[in-house]
Amino acid sequence: MDKTYKNIWLDAPDLHKWRTLEQTGLLIYFFLTFALLYCILYTVYILLNY
């Protein structure tokens, strides 16, 4: 099992790099979406209170 794992690591470091980038991109995307939703909800909240 260890050998196969190491071989995969040696054969495809680029794939791993892309995977990490993809995960980071997803995290950023979710964070931005959440921030946008929060801003919209906050604006609506302020508008309703005025």
C-alpha cells in the first residue's frame, strides 16, 4: 500500500497540485458567496429598520 501511494505521488505531483488548487478555489468561492449573501441580508435588514 505504501509503495503504490509513493508511486502515485512520484508519478503525478502536478495532479496533486491541481487538486489542492481546486480545493482552495472552492473554499474561496464558498467564502465569497457567503460574504455576498451576508452583505445582501445585512442591507435588507438595515433598509427594513429605517
